Amino acid sequence: MGVSPWPADFTIEEVDNAYNFINNNCDIVSHHFDDGIPYEEAFTNKPMPSRFQQEIQNRKIKTAAGKKIFLSVSALNLTRKEKADYYSEAIVTDSIKNYWKQLSFTIKLINKGRVGYLAFTSVYTLLKKSLYKLKEETLHSGRLLSTP
């Protein structure tokens, strides 16, 4: 059985209860990122926002060794009618956030002399490099079920 660590209430106690349930009763933990995408950082291969990195680290610490991990990143915002917003904790200018907001779901981008197509419906590819370390560590411990 597998579930996400979504707590019954947003308190430290309930978050701990969610992870205790997962660690004692589940084979799989579904780590789902639904707080927006740090587009600029991912596209230009810059470090992810510190809060984003802390969230990944906290989830790794709370997940027991031996648990398989299903990792997902939402390409849509909470309304599920538009592409994901810019990650709210990112320290970038409003002009950068507005640039990414105005782009369509499928766009042609040029990065370092290479032409690439970005489909926001599969936006997790932007985060692949940034989450690669998590993937590497979980692969080596035999914990990774699948990644996008």
C-alpha cells in the first residue's frame, strides 16, 4: 500500500503522524510537489530555491529506509485549469515570474545555443536535473519506485 504524507492537519504532530503511518504500514510513499515550479532555476540549471531543497531534505529524513518512492510534480496549478504557478518561495523578480506565466503550455525555447521544446504538460522534465541527487541517493538505497 502507498500513500502521500498529506497530514490530517498542518501541525508538526500531524505531519509526524502521517509519516509514522507510512513508515509502519506502507510499502510506497508518494512524494507529490504541488507548490509551483521554479521554472527559471530549472531551465537555466541554477540551484533550486533553498526552501524547495529543504522540503526535499525533510521528506527524505522522515521517510524510512527501504520505502519505495513515487515522485510526482504537478504541471497544473491548484485549480487544475492552468499550468503550475511559479514556485512561491523562489527569490526571483516579478518580471521573471511574469515571463514564465505568460508562456503557453507548449513553447519553443532556446537555451545556450540549443533549441528545445517545452511542454508544460510534462514539466517535470525541467526539475529532473534538480531532483537527480534525490534520485541517485534513492536508487543506491534501492528505494526508488519510479520518477517522471
